Amino acid sequence: MIRAIETRAYDPARRKPIDGAVSADLAASLPRLVHRAHEIAASVAYGVHGRKRAGLGETFWQYRPFTAGEAAHRIDWRRSARGDQLYVREREWEAAHDYFLWMDCSPSMAFASSLAQDDKLARGVTLGLALADVLVRGGERVAALGLTAPISARDVIDRLARALYEHAEETARDEVPPDAALRPRARVVLISDFLSDIETLSARLHRFADSGATGALLMVIDPCEESFPFTGETMFLDPDGGPAFRAGDAGSLRKAYARRFDAHREAVRAAARETGFLFLQHHTDRPAAEAALTLAMGLHGVEEEN
């Protein structure tokens, strides 16, 4: 006997359940998500990112390539004389990066099936907050993209959660990351289902890359969205308020749906690759700590490449 698949959704902006859903709105869920983020961050190995804490600015850290726009007096001419590349002698306090995190809080994220442990929005926010804590422990500065300035504080989880709460209605309208100003050599981490217009997303990634930013995309997927386990007569509702679609035999659409879903995911992956961003995916039936560790280690690899 095939088990029926149940789905639920809510409106993150108006805090109004859709079709009798009992899920709490994002604001009401934040205390639980903050607690969970602390637990996940604690479970990820301390210092996994591999960065030292900021020092007094006198300890040598590493050489890095000179970038256009920097002052010429920063060039280490002795090191640069060994080859054709110009290098800057970087001190320990300068080694920290600014990470800008975007946790998609749009309506499509506020969805979960009975196959998942969490709705996508709750999982994405939890992972973003946990990652912020891990990065700060590693000596980095973290900001909520478009909402806060980069900070390095032990209570970073609480500060970012407060920013999400205060801007809940604003962030619920954003299906793509905001076109916010970035600091030089910034790192951008985008956590979303990326079920948005691929051309708009690609343009935003190119905008970030043109400013010198690198980073990662984490695609959050409900297992139901990938496997399409529906059969028989099924009513499909658009969380963004678009028209509903009634399928007389949902099972007959499975192959066509799978092709389209895979094509969209590959388009997101290609957009990330073209702009130098790491692409990762996480299914919400998997442990959140697993995704946090994968993302932290992936960002460590990005740092080594840059």
C-alpha cells in the first residue's frame, strides 16, 4: 500500500497559514531555530574553517596576490621579485574575511512534505545561523546580506536572528539575494531552494563575482520535490500565490517533471560554476549537522583556492 504524502506551507510575510497548515510563522519559530543552530554549530568541529583569530596586526600570516585597486605601498617587492606575480605581505588581523549570508525566506521555502524533517525555510535559517557561528569561531566576520554589517561576536546567531525578525516582511518578498554592496574580497553564501528565474539569479551571481566576491550556493530540497511521489488526482498550489493546477493523474507527469527539475538544478549549478561559486545541495530528510559540516568544509576549500 502506498503511503499518502502530506504537504504543508505557510506565508512567512503575513504569518497566515495556507490551507489550514499548522506550521508556525518564521518569527514564532526563531527561538527554536536559534537553539537548534547553537546545537549544530557546537557539533561541527571547532576551527573547521582553519582560520586563526584576529591578532594585533603585527604577526605575519601569508602572502597573497596583489589585486587591482590596492595601494602600491602594500606590495612586498622582495617576494614579488621571485617571479612575475606581485604579492602583498598579509598580517594575521587582515586574514579574516567578511562573509555575507543570505537565507531565503520567500514563500516557496515555507514548504515541507511528510518525507522531510523540517520545512525548507526553517532548515535554511538554522543552517545559516549555525554557519555564522562556526565562521566567527574561526576568526571571520559575518553579516546577513543586505541587513547587517559584518561582525565578529560570540552572540552572532542571536544578532542575525534578530535582524531576520525585524525584516521578516521585507525578506519574504526576495526570491533572489539582494543587490547589496560588498566589501573587497568578500565571501557570499546563499542558502535557498533557488526555485526562481535562473536568468535573474545568474545576473546577480555575475554582479557579485564582478565585485571580486566568491562563495557558495546551498540548494535546499524537500525530497518530495525531487521524487514527485504523487499519484491520482492531485491539486498543486503555488506558495507564491500563482494559479492552482489540478492533475487528473499526477503519476503520469513524474518523468516530465523529473526532467524539468533536473534541468533547473543543472542550470543553477552552471550559473554557480560560471561565476566561481561552489554549488552544494541538501535534502531536508537528512540531518542538518551533516549539511553544516559539508558547507563549512566546502568554504574551507574555497579559501584554499583563493
